[in-house]
Amino acid sequence: MKDRLIPLAPYAALLAADFYLLPPLARDTGAAMLLMLCVMPLAAFITALACGMCRGFSPLLPAAAFALFLPTIPIYYNSSAWVYAAAYAVIVLAGNGVGRLLHGRR
């Protein structure tokens, strides 16, 4: 199992940076909505796409995205933001799947 987790560490670190470092940049509601609905999902998708292109499909990355986002809910958001954890996991799953399709074409 360790040999499957170590290669995902850089991608999990990028997801953690996305989930933990971007929310403090939101100064008002408009900026927060832009971050939550555009910037953070795009960063998560690009990270998963890169992982899929380099490593192939990994179901652990969406699980990591879900697990990494959950602790941000009490830190930055309120309890209604739990749906974003599932949404980001689905976005990462999609990005990883698309990356897997492009895996052999490098």
C-alpha cells in the first residue's frame, strides 16, 4: 500500500495547498464564491489531470481530496460546505479519468 501512496504525495500536497492556502485570500463574498466555484475546482481538476497523465488512474486521489477538504469546513466555512468535499472528489475523479485517457499519448 505504501508504494501506491508515496507517488501520490506531490498531488495530495497540491490539493492541500489548494484547499488550505486559497480560502484566506477571499476578502468578501464575491471573492469567496469565485474561489470556491471557479479557482479551487480548476486547480483540483488540473492537479488530478496531471496525476492521471503521469501516473494513470488512481482512485486514492479522489479519496484524498475528500479527506483533505473535510477539515477545512470548520476552519474556513460553515457546516453547509460539506457538499463541496463530495464535489471536489468528483472533480478530481473526472480530472484523473481524463488524465488516464491521455496517459498513453505523451
